Amino acid sequence: MIRSRLPVFAAGVVAVAGCTQAAVRAGSGADVAAPATQPAPTPAAREDNPFFTASTLPYQAPRFDLIRDEHYKPALEEGMRQQLAEMQAIADQAAEPTFANTIEAMERTGVLLSRVSAAFNAVTGANTDSTLQAVQEEIAPKQAAHRDAIYLNDRLFQRVKSIYDRRASLGLTPEQNELVERYRRNFVRAGANLGEADKTRLRALNQEESRLSTDFGNRLLAATKAGALVITDRAELAGLSDAQIAAAAEAAKGRGVQGWVIPLQNTTQQPVQQSLQNRAVRQRLFEASAHRADRGGPNDTREIIRRLAQLRAERARLLGFPSYAAYSLDNQGAKTPENATRLLTQIARPATVRARAEAARLQQQIDRTGGNFKLAPWDWQYYAEQVRKAEYDLDEGQVRPYFELDRVLRDGVFFAANKLYGLTFKERKDIPVYHPDVRVFEVFDADGSPMALMYFDYFKRDNKGGGAWMDNFVDQSGLMGTRPVVYNVANFQKPAAGQPALLSFDDVSTMFHEFGHALHGMFSNVRYPSLSGTNVPRDFVEFPSQFNEHWVLEPTVFASYARHYQTGAPMPAALVDKIKRARTFNQGFATSELVQAALLDMAWHGQPAGSPLQDVDAFETQALQRLGVAVAEIPPRYRTSYFAHVWGGGYAAGYYAYLWSEVLDDDAYAWFVEHGGMTRENGQRFREMILSRGATQEAGSLFRAFRGRDPRVEPLLESRGLTGTPGTQSH
């Protein structure tokens, strides 16, 4: 996942609508296109605030050794003030609009705002506290107003429009032409063509949405913490490993409670469900997860969601679209909600058939082992694990000892990057971090030249948002002379002191996935920051990350990292074969819960303006039934009330992007298979044609140039074990 940044001005995207990074820029540089002088700092720019000077650390990495909570608010406010002054100076020029004095000048603005926003986004996502949350709540509407002050500045828009109208005669490079078109498109999508009355209404909608999205995120964080399952009887933990029990005891100790605590992950199903033998405990854990944010009280998110859906529909109507989904997808690869929904339902049909067969098999297992009950959602993971053991002789407890986190990172993630791209990594203990769990590595290119800094923050904390994501502290830009500083965040269970961090196979896939995003950011080789790295359409941004997951089971990579944490012995060949044979096991369930969530997102954002406020629970139930994907035993991967991707994470009407991108990544991997697999030559081609290009070219044309044709869905269906269904076709 690419975590959406604060809704500040973004040349690359409409920030509150897109999943990609809002183009929060970092760096310095000057030529004739830059404003003559930067605005003088106000008294808020105190000498002791580290944000007001460029970092002296390598790659301009944030000075987390100096940054304190009280530094963020004045730096954010001063950054907005400076950028508005810079933008107004561009708008007020008497000279005829040119690419240099308008578009390129706009790319240079907001250096301070970029610097502070990047650090603020990181800590509020991964290491927040009550002070930072209060700043978020106060600053969010100011950020929305800041963005509107730029995008709704008619003099600025007329300069952009003038360049856009004359672009064919200006001798622009392809990258410059793409940037001009993006600026014009994003001004229009932000309301630049509206009349004054509609602009006033749009500003109000944007500010309210920014407040509500921030409130949603803070409530959900609190709800997820409060929803953790507290166990006071050790017997109720039967089935968990000693390491898992020790981690639960450590989590309880950290909260100051007696017993054991099982923290909630962001998804509906929880990883320990596959091991907990006590059915009543499984049910309690499931209900704690599924109802974490819909039980009333201060952490209930449903009223926020009702209003957010209504606000977005009204904003879409103002901008000339029948629904927010239509607005959101207009500049994506899918183009329309109908196209996205067609792909989802195309995948849903075989997935649902497969899921019902899986449910029948699990019911047989329940009956065979003496259970006198009907399969329920809290039973699925447990009995699926039993069936997997019976049919594939594969036990999750058998594989975890071979997936020790440090080895997976060093001998798996880094090893694959070296084989494909020639990268090498050196840990840096001298770079300050925002939490002791964070590690930093310097990344070197194949020729030995320094290329990037990479931060890893892998362990779950109560003050960290759920899920896993990648983002940048510093974006690559030839214009600004900056090299990338990127980070990965995850929520793996932190082991008890002195114990190894042993991962599930899904956790290993997550590491490769998020590192795929990091490669996209680190390999960026563009001039303009708005087109840099992951600033690509939402339904393309997951392509490089999901593609990188294919190397998890590549034989040479797997043999390198899958070694027993105590003995160093490689995983036995028989166990490796079991993992490979079981790859498509339970894929009816896995695909169904993903499709349900994507279609639920599309249903919420497909409502026309003027629709009444919806009862959240009833809407969810009715939408899944209407779309033909309701399976009683399989709830969506994210229920509405804790669907952070779409209500606070920038993926509104965009969760479909994971499956859309999966079509791309499976088809691209098929190209690798057809051309010799994991070779440096193939890796270099993928780097040059996809990973380094950012948004300098339309995403579909980038894929076609690499693959030689449009993508086909068959490789995805084959990868998930869902082949043989009639009616599959390209998308």
C-alpha cells in the first residue's frame, strides 16, 4: 500500500482522492524558473525548530534526533504560508506564461512544507500520540484550505491553461508535456472551472471531508487498540505456540493489564484464529475485530462514514460526475466504475464457486472431528488450517522457524534485489529514527554508487496505524537535485525480549510487497517531482509491489532465506514442496473477501449526490447481496466501519486497484517466465521500462511497451487456481 499523505497542494494528484503520494516535495535548487526570493519566515520560524533549515544528514534525511512534537505545527503553518506566497508570485507575473516561469516554477515551491509534511505523515501513521493527533485535527482543514487556495486561484489556472493550449508548439519534452497535461487536469478536477458560488461550496466540502477523514483515522486507531482481546485464563490460549503466548504476555505487560492480550490486526480475520482451539475464544476475537468501530461510544466511526459518503457524492456532482466513483476513476487506468466492476465480478464468479466448495469441505472437517455446529466466520481459519494439514501435510507451525525476520530481509528481500538489479545494502546506525524499532540502510546501485536511504519499521505498536505501507521522506527529482529516502512500515507481532521474530508466509509476502513499492520509489529517474516514483495512477501503483511478491518462492531466493533460525539448515525440500502445492489452497476464501471489500467500496462511492444518509450496517449487507458476493461464512476483508483504505487512506473508490494491478503483475511475471526468469538482463529491462519511469508516460502505454500487448486476466486466474471459468478476457 502507498499511504496517502496530508491533503496539501499536489501537482501530481488530487490528494484527498488519490492513493498515490500527494506530491509533497523536498530538496533545494535554483535557476531562472524559481521565484526570485523565498518569503521571509514569520516569528513562528523559531531558531530551534529543525524544519526551518535543510537537513545536513545524508540524502537530507529527517533530523529525528532534533524534531519534537511541538515543532510540527509551526513548521506546517509556515510552510503553507511560504508556498502560498510563492504561488501567488507566479500567478502575478506580468510575463507571458512559459513552461519555465509557471509549471517548473510551481514544481519548485513548498520546500519547507514538503520537508515537514513528509516527517509528520510518517510519525502520525506509525508513532503517533495525543499531541500529534491534536495537531492533525487542527491542521487538516487548514491543509484543505491551502490546497484550494492554489487550485482555485484563477490567475494561476489561466497561466496553466495558456501553456496547455499552446503545448504542441512549445517544443516540450515528453516528460514536460505529461507534466503540463497533469497540471491542467488536476486544476480542472479540483474545481478550477467552477463558478464562484460552486467554488465556495467546494471549499466547505473539502474542509469538512478533511476533518472527518482525520477524525476517522484517530477513532479507528483508538478502536483497534481498545478492541484487543484480553485473556485471563491461560487455558484459553490453547493451540498458540510458546512464542505467541509470550508475545501476548508482553502485549499485556505493555498495557499494564493482567493476563494476555491479543492485539487486533487491521483485517477482519485475525492470524491467530488458525491456531486457537477454543471456539468461544475464536468467536470473541472475531467479534472484537468485526465490531471494533461500530459499538457506539467515542470510537464508533459509522456517523463519520455516513457523512463522508454523502460529501464525496456532492463534490463529484459539483465537478460534473454522476458519482464519486466516476470522478475517482476518470483519471485511472480503469477509466470508469463499470470497467472496474466488470473485472471484479469476472473474478468473483469463480472465486465464489470455489469458496462454497471450500466451505463444504470445512463443514465436513467439523463433522468428522465431532463438531456439532455449522461453520461460522470465526471457524474458517481454524478448520482451513486443519484441512491444509490433512490434505497437504502442511502446518504453519512447521514453517515459521524458517522465516526469521532479519534473515528474510537480508537473504531474501535484499538478495532478490541484488540478483535482479545489482543492489547492495549497508545498515546505517548513525541516521536518527523516530522509534527504536526502526532500522536504516543505505542502498547502493550496481556500479557501487550511493542511490537511496531505506527505513524499515516492522513491529506492531498500539500507536501505529494498521496494515503495511511505503512512503517517502524525500522524493527523487532531477530538478531539485534530490535522491530518494523511502520507508516501509508493517505490523508484525513483536517477539518477547530475547526471542526471534518468526514470520508467517503471508508476512514474508508482505515484506516483498512493500519493498516492491520501495523499489518503485528508489529507482525513479525523472526530472519533475510531481511525476516521481509512485506518483502514478492508483490502479498502477500496486503493480510493482505485487510483482515483487513473485520472487518469494523463486528457488534460488527461497533457498537463500528459508533457513531454520536455530540451526541455519535450509527448509527441507519436502516442506518446500508442500508450500508450493498449497499455494492455491483456500483461494476461494482469500479472493472472495478481497472482491467483497472492493465491491463494497465501489457501492459506497457509486451513490449519486442527494442520496440519503445510509444506515452503515444495512447498506453493507444489502450491497453485498445485490452484487451477488455475499457468503455468510466469509465477511469482507474490511467491513465498512474499519475500512481505513477508503475512509482515511486515500483509496476511496480505489480498493479494486489491488486486483486490477494483480492482472498486470501476473502477466508481467509471465513475461519473465517466457524470457528466462530472474536474470539481471530482465531485471534491468523492468527497471528501465517500468520502475524508473514514474508518471512520465501514461501507465497503460508503459505496460504495453514492456509486455508487447494489453494485459490479460488469465495469468491471475491461473495464479489463484481459479482457471477454467468461461468468459475471461483482457481488461
